[in-house]
Amino acid sequence: MAEPTIAQKAPFPVDVEGGKKYFWCACGKSANQPFCDGSHQDTEFTPVSYEAKESKTLYFCGCKHTSGVPLCDGSHAKL
């Protein structure tokens, strides 16, 4: 299994809108972090779809090692 590129060792705070879909970058190569820009095309990774239930600030994983995909679970502290 391939290892994702670590975009940053911290979460990305994002103000999400309730009812809107977001596509989290799982490969770490996107220039539009934490979201997908299609850079995964040459990898085995695919973006992860996330639909916000309500409008609020969420913290999307930046290290790409979270077990709570796509949100940060603090895994970056162990890298």
C-alpha cells in the first residue's frame, strides 16, 4: 500500500456549509489542500466525499494519516 504525501503536520480549518459536499484529498498531492484537485490520477488514492450536516468550522486532516477520515484525529502529532 502506498503512503500518502504529508501536506502539512496540522489540520486545515475550513468553514463548511450545511448540505454542501466536499472532496478531501487523500493522496496529499493537491495544490488545493485539503481538497482534491485531481492530482491523484497517477496514484492509487481517490478523494473522500464528505457532506456537511451543518454550517460550522471543521478541521480536515492535513497529514493524511487520520483514522477519522477526512477529519483530523491528532495523528499528525505522532509523525
